[in-house]
Amino acid sequence: MINKIIRYSVRNKLIIGLLTIALAAWGTYSLTQVSIDAVPDITNNQVRVITTSPNLATQEVEQFITFPVELAMANLPGVVEMRSVSKLGLSIVTIVFEENMGTYLPRQLGTSLRMQKKHI
């Protein structure tokens, strides 16, 4: 079977050459039409609210900053999970939103809270 294919290819070089060029052209066209992402985004939809207060101890940061931010963020639509870390002068609240909310709405909701806290 292989011998017949080789024999046919050697006898009909023009047909095999045209098929090879057509296959390469089709591959090049397909390559330009496929959207390839080198590093796909597999992270969940999350927003981090980072607040600093260098004069507060850890318990005070938890009481006066982290807890009120968590309360304000708990009422936002589409919140799936909320994590927080309070350290000496630093509060980090991570809010995970539903995947179907897109990218920009959770950021906008988190930014609006940050702006409210800044003016207080």
C-alpha cells in the first residue's frame, strides 16, 4: 500500500506539489483566523480593596476599617465570596463576584466604595 502511494507520488509530482501548496495555504489561512490566547485567564472575577492606616494596630484595623468595608461590600449584587486580611496598618478585602457579571461592573462597584470611603 505504501509502495503504491510512493510510486504515484513520484509519477505525479505536479499534482502532489499543488496539493502540498494548497494544504500549506489552507493552514496559513486557518492560523490567521483562529484567535489564540497565549495565557488564558482562568482566575475568578474578583476585586481587592486595599486600605492603609499606618497609625492603627491590627485589632483597630479590623474593627474600624476591615469590618465596615466587608459590611458595605456584602450588599453588592453578585457577591459569591469575601475574604479579608487585617495586619498592622493594612486591610485587604477580596470580593469574588459571579462569573456572568463581566469584568468591568465588579471593578466599578469596588471603585465606588473606595471613593465613598475616601471622602469620609
